[in-house]
Amino acid sequence: MRLCSQARCHSMAFCGITRSAPRTTYGHVGYRFPRVMYYSPMRFQPALRWLTGAITTIMTILGFSLSGTALAAANTFCSSGTTTYSGANGGQWGTGDNWTNGQPSAQCAAVIPTNSTVTLSTVTQAGSYGNGAAGAAGGLTISPGATLIVAGVASDVQGNGSNATTLFVGAQGLMIDSGATLDLEATGNTQAGSPAGYRPGGSANLTVDSGASGPAKLINEGKIVTSSSDPAWGESINVGGTVTNAGSITDQSGLLTLQGQQVPYIFDNKGTFTIRAGGSFTMLAGNGSFFTNTGKFVNLGTAKLQQSMYWYQNGGTVTGNPLEFTGGETLKDSSGAGKFEITNCATTGLIGAVPVNQTITVLGGCSGTTLYLGGSTSKAPVVNHGTIVLDAPAGGSDAIIAGAELVNHGTLDANVGAARSLANQLLVPLANESSATVNLSGGELEQTTGSATTNAGTVNVVAGATWLVQSGSFTNRGTLALQIVGRTKFGSLNLTAGGKFNAGGKLAVRLASGYKPAAKTEFPIVAMNGGSPHGTFATVTGGFRADYAKETAKTPYLGVIY
């Protein structure tokens, strides 16, 4: 679990509520009470705010204000069966007279009928924060044309005063019918005199019961819309069962968090899931959980996965900005175009086959970022028909491929955008097939585990880049294309610690940047620093010929002469 920064902890939905404690029943209202985990022990104020909000929530549902005085119009709660909203459009969830059988509770299912609009919101008391509102229902149906608004309301206190508005849905689950809308609206408020970077706000949250006897389902055939007037405050959907999105989910602004409770959950995206520009989405606290994408995932903002979970790319698409994997996740790949990025010093697993029109980028950070091929029990090769990019950027670290064999029918790109102290690492056997390409476009690609590379396609090595073969082997049966731009700047291989280069196929040497060497100029394209070359090339192009005589010299190498 990563530490939350002070700025991230402004959002209680993100840093506060991580999983659920056992069910507790208060009067007619039973719901799963959030357990709070704070990642920074230096921040005690958020815990006090959350506790204040929780107490307010419980007492509000029971019909008491913070002072303990009974509310003027004490609500009658539904104790069994079903209650249907019958109030005016825009009426409050928490008014018992707005329902046919009393205000919904954990013991009672609720129905919002066609074309009705209901609002669940916090009543903010002047000069206070930690205000909370909660609605509870044993099950909930939002009918076609109906709208339920869950609205967080900011406090008027200087600093980081937090409010929360939460809808709890019990074991009967939540059904959003076609044409219906669930609207989660968080908000923020800038108070004069607040310290820089601090402002009060109110989150909007949905919790669907993880269930002791079986997790509840959330089925969306309509629309879920989330928004926030302040990026410091967000919206959360807390689940423990199966979420089926056959309609649309749109994060218009703010941080939308999808998080688990006590059990893994499955998110089945058959519809459209959109993050607008300026919005962000995080899937977390769901070890062993799945996001199965057979629909459309449109990321115009930022979207990331955290913790040990799976993204199953099964015919759907991921468009816009890349989906980020930030640590311990696994991409189970089969079909569907998309862009994925492995970041944050993490190890991310890859199982299956990378399809055409899909790009996976491993962005080096910290002491290295790793794409691990295969699972803990499966060492089956991973087949690439798309593009895999290894990127060791300036200010970053190595990008690494480890695990099972990589069979490349697509493109493998490797680039180092910084000093030569960084490198990309190929720690797996590589079979580069006849239709495939490997592009070494900068820095060094290190093959250091004694593994074998077999090239039946094309390997391009730009001037200044080097392929290191340490104790393993590189066998060329296709085209090895080396670029030369100067007397001492050319693409090369370096054989160390018993590394072997087996010549064959075509050696394609290409001059670039206007450079033309003098006749008989020689370039040591394969350095022998404890390794050895074998065999000869079938053809050498570009106006060069191979020099195998230097392989037994005092300083041995395999060269080409212009």
C-alpha cells in the first residue's frame, strides 16, 4: 500500500475508507461500517473528521441531531418489504413522508419510480465539519427515466474540513435500469484564511454490500455520472461482488475510486467507461479482483490500477491516454486494441497474447520497472502481435522484461533517453519471428541471464546503441541492420562472459547523417570481451564486406570494411 501524500489525503474517499468491518445494526438501519486505515501516522485530524462524520451519519439516520435533540419531523423507517419514492421531483431521500412505506432501511428494498428525481445530501451545520449523511436500503432499483443524486456538500470551516454523503445498498444489490441515472457529486469550497493547499469539501460515495453470505450485485444498464467541483475531493464506489456495466459510466471531473471491501470483486465492462479530460480513476483495495473489458474504456484523463488485481482485455478497447499499472497487477491479454503503461517501480504480470493495435510501455523508474511474462504457475511463452516498448527515461531507471519466453510477431522497441548508466534489460529468451522487428534506438539492451535470442526477422541497432550478450547467445537468421554515422559511432553487439554470436542471414549496414567513410575504413561491429562469434553472414549489404580475420587478433572483434 503506497503512502498517501498530504494532498492526496484531502480526499477521504481515497485515503480513508479501504475496507469494511463486520455488519453493525443501528435501530432499523443495518449497514457495513467503514473501517479506516490512514497511511500517514502524522495526520490525526482526518481520523477525527471521519469519526465526527460517522457519528453524525448514524444519529441523522436514527432521527437525532448532533445535540441529541429529536428532529422536528422524525422519520418512519421501512422495516420490511418494499418502499417506493412518492414525493415531488428533487425531494430528499431522508424524508420519510416521501416514501410509500417509510424511509428506506437495510431491512427494506427501495424503488425510485420512472421519471422521479431524488437527492441524498449532507445538511451542513454552520461553523462545523465532519457532517455526514447516509442513505441505506436492503436493495435499490432506479427505474427508467429516474435520477438519484448523491451530493457531497462542503463545510464552511477553514482548513480541510471533511463531509461525506454515502449511499449504502444491502444484499439485494443495486439495479440501474436503462434510461436511469445515478449521479455522484462531490464538491469543494475555498475558505478565506485557510492555509495554502487546504480547503473544505464533501465526498459522494456508494457502498454496495460485500455480503457475509454472498456479495451483492451492482448492475448498470443506464448511466452513472461522477463529478467534483474540486479535484481534492472525489467520489468512490465500494463493492465486494460483481459490477456489470452494460450502460455508461462517466467520470466528468475529480477522482473516482473503485475499491473493494473484504472480498475480491469483478467489474465486467460491457458498455462504455469514460474518464473526461481533467478527471481521474483509480481501482484499488481489491487483491485478486478482475476488471474484464469487453466494451469501451475511454481515458481522456488519468486511469490507474493499484495492488494485486487483474485487467482482462477480452475484446474491448482502451483509447485515449494509457491505462497505468502501478504495482502488483496482471494484464491478462487476448484481444482488443489498447494502450497500457507499466510505471512506478513496479512489477506487472503479462499473461496470454498481445494483439495487433495494442501497445504496452514499460517506463523505468526507481531501481527498475519490470514486465513479468507468465504467471506464478504458468511458464507458457507470451506472444506479441502488437508493440512492447522498453523505455529508460532521463531521471528514471531501467525497463525490464523477465519471466517466460517472448515470441515476437510484432514490434519490440528499446530506448534509453539518458546517460549510459541506464539500460533496458531483456532477461528472457526471445524468438523474433520472420514478420517481427526489434528496434534498439538508443543506449544499451542487456541480455544478461544466459538466455538465447534467435532473430528470423529484423533487428535494427542505431548508431551509438549496443546489444549486450552476457553468457547467452544471439543467433542471426534474418536481418541484422546496423547504422553508422561516424568513425566511432555505430550500432554494435558486445559479447561478454562467454556470450556467443552466431552469424548468418543478412548483415545490412547503413550509413546515415551524411557520413561517408574513406575506403577500407573498418568498424568493429561485434566486440569480443570474453565472448566469441561463430559462422559467417550469407550476405553483407551497404557497400561493406565482413572481416572475420580479426576474431583471433589480440583485441578480437568481428568487423566490417567499407
